[in-house]
Amino acid sequence: MSELPEQVLQLKQKGNETLMAGHPLEAIGHYSEAIDLLESSNLPPNAIILSNRAQAFIKVENYGLAIMDATLAIDTDPSYVKAYYRRGTANYALNKFKLAKKDFLKVCKLKPKDRDARLRYSECDKVVKEMAFAAAIQSEETIPLSESYQPNDVIIAKGYDGPHPNGEVMVNGDLDKEDMLFEPGKLPMDFVMAAVQAFKDQKLIHKRYVARLLIHCKKYFQSLPSLTEITLPDQHDEESKIDHAPRITVCGDTHGQFYDVLNIFNINGYPSSENPYLFNGDFVDRGSFSVEVILTFLLFKMANPDCIHLQRGNHETKNMNRIYGFEGEVKAKYDDKIFDLFLEVFCELPLAAVIENKIFVTHGGIPVEPVSLEQVKKIKRGIEPPESGLMSDLLWSDPQPFEGKSPSKRGVGFSFGPDITEAFLEKNGLKMLVRSHEVKEEGYLVEHGGKTVTVFSAPNYCDSMGNKGAFIHFEKDCEAKYTQFEAVPHPDVRPMAYAAGMGGLFQ
Ligand SMILES: [Mn+2]
């Protein structure tokens, strides 16, 4: 490998330091400068810098770009082991387990004594085999766990000191009555608030209640269309104590940052019919209080379906949960069956909402060909998102500042320009697209001449990004009003603490 100019070495060093310190976006900036400098000086690309930038891209879920960098690194220096590692990791994240397996096999060949590489290779191999098995039994009728699970058989032991939906523990003949309390609109708000308090104190609610909640949530979400139509009243009821006009609060990614979610409620009030919320996906993963976040949201939903609207993000999926912590967290706090029930609920979450027929809200973005709201409403759910198509565009796409479409930096979905946003809004008589899915320094970012807004509600994302969080108020006139907030302290459990998948490769 040729010697690098001093300036390139310095940029590489800065990139490494910022990446280690948990600032991948900054690191990408330094590496990119180094890569551009080499190119403009007519020097060959450098495998180490490319491979390091690939690692930074993986940190921000830009798997498509990570694969491009790692591939170029491999082309530049086929003996550079780390590049195969990086590409294998990105392929794994994109569900491309066979390709990932190939990359880790290459690592094993280049470094036969590397125990880590062998572990990762066998992890890929296991998933490939599991998937082949799942495909083979798919034609057989399989009963979902939510239909065979019997919460009544789960005994609440004497030691449990958490809240009960009926105020006290119910037994035998009363268990069916207990189950009915979890039907939509019937769950007592006292129980919800007691559960939130328990979570705050780092306690959990009993597994029997969680199972009932998830089974009822699944059924309820199944009954909803893929597009939620939200309207606001002209004014509050006469007895209302609310001192502002009717409005809805739209929040972006919360990613297991339970104490920041509580802070949102602290600033903006708890969810109620008069103070409704829309949480725009990515409730779980990354933050190590994902169980608390999703349970809080689902409890509110079943206590009062009008007080909170929930829609799916790309992290409400089996594959992301395997990598980014939620699977490990649920298994640590409950068990694998509860995790499977969560996955069933996630598959039924609505995918988008429209507020007052004017504001379209979805997690990622819109497809490059304009679709009608009717088409969005009719998307078939109950599945993990396919590799492409309308559902994956809604969950995965990102806006780009220039016109047209580009392949996604993530490797799933597309990047869509202002012209694509404009065409979609015009086709449906809409005013604005609100999406989340990307961390923003100020908690929100307005793009596409005011037509696309990103809102992100996980401040100091992963305890390291230093960003603000934000939420948006929409009143009847559909003018966006932004509120920013800072991160609050949380108990000493670091983000991704439960993300043991692939030997902690994604940590
Ligand atoms: Mn996302």
C-alpha cells in the first residue's frame, strides 16, 4: 500500500477518534474528506479509510453505502480482512444472510485462528438454516402464538408487588373478567399510570398482563386500516380544562429512551382524548428501556384508543430487533414467547396517518411513483416488510435535497427528491409530509421547500449524538409548531446493553 500524505493521515486519525467517541456522522465527514483528497490528488483509494467509513455508515444504518465502501476496499486490497467483516455486517443487517455468510467465510479463510469470525460465520449459517426451515413449513397451517398462548395459566406469585389492572390480584373464576379488562377502551387508566410509575422505578408489570395486553393489541390493530385518518374537533367540550386549541402532537423516533418519553409527557401532558399523540415508529431498539417505552404506548392505546396513535417503523421488525437490542431486552425482562407476541403486534401496526386530510405522516418516506391514499389504506399487513414495494418505501425511504430518485444509502427503499414529494402531495390534495427515521441536530428539519419535515424525538440519541429532540403540534389549521427538548438523565444502563446478536457486532 502506498504511503498516505500527512493531511490524509490526520483526517483518518480524526475520523477514528470521533467514531470511537460515538460520533459516527462527524467521523463520516472526516473520512469523506480524506477519501476526496486522495481522489483529487490522483492517488489510489485506501482500503483502511474506506472500511472505517463503512463502519461509520453501519452505525447510522446506511447499509447500502457501507456495502459500497467495503466492496471498494476489497477491490483495492483483497487481503484486508476488516473490509469483509464490514460488508458481512451490512449484508446481515439487510437480511442478506447468504451474502453475509460468504463474507465471514472469507474472513475465516484469511484469519483461520480468529474465533470471533468463526462465531459470526456460524451465526449466519444458523440464520440461513432457520430461514430455509421456516420457508419449508410455511405451506403448513401454523397457528400464531397469540391464538394458542394461555395467559390464564400464568400464575402470579406472592412476591409480585407491581400493579394489577383490577387493583388486586384476580384468581380462578375471575380470570376471564381480568382478560376483558384488556379490551380496547376498557383498561383502567389507574393501572396504566401505576405501570408507568413502576417502569420509572425500574420495575416491570407481570408477564400475565403483558401477554394479555399484546394479544388484545394484536387483534385491535388488525381491525384498523393501514392508514389512520385523524381529525380534530373545532373546539373542546365546555367542561374542558385544556387552555389551548384542539391539537395533536406528532413525535418521531423514541428508540427505547423511556426517560425522554416521560420528559415529553412532562412538557406536553400525558396522552388523553383532548391531548392526543401520534408516535411515528421506532419505539424500540438502541435504547435499553425499549420494553418500557412500547408497553407504555400500548397500555395507553388499550385504555383509550383515541389518546395515542402508533404506527410502524423499520425497527418494529424481527430482523432489526435481533441486531439492535429489543429481542435481547425482552428475553432478559420476560421471555422468548413474549418476544414473539411483540412481533405479532408489530406486524399489525398501521403504516401511515393523515391529519385533517392535509398532513401525511409515515416513518420513512413515500414511493417514487405517486400513490393514492386509498392504496396506502389497503396495504396488506401481518407480515415482516418485504424487500421492496410500498410497505418498505414507507418504512425505509429518505428524502434527498435534489430532484428525482436515487438508490437508498440504506440499501432498502429509495431517496426521493422535492419533485416526488410535490407529485404525491398534489395527487392527494395534501399540504405536507411528516416523517422521522433520521437523527437531526435540532430534533427536526424542514426540507423540500417546506413540504417535507423530519421529526426525531430521541435527544442525545444513543447517549452520544448530542442532538436535540423535537415534537410537532398541529391544530385544525395544520400549521406545524415545533417544540425542542434536551435529553434527561436515565438509570445507568447503556444503550444497546442487550444487543448481543452477532457477538455484539452492532454495538
Ligand atoms: Mn427508522
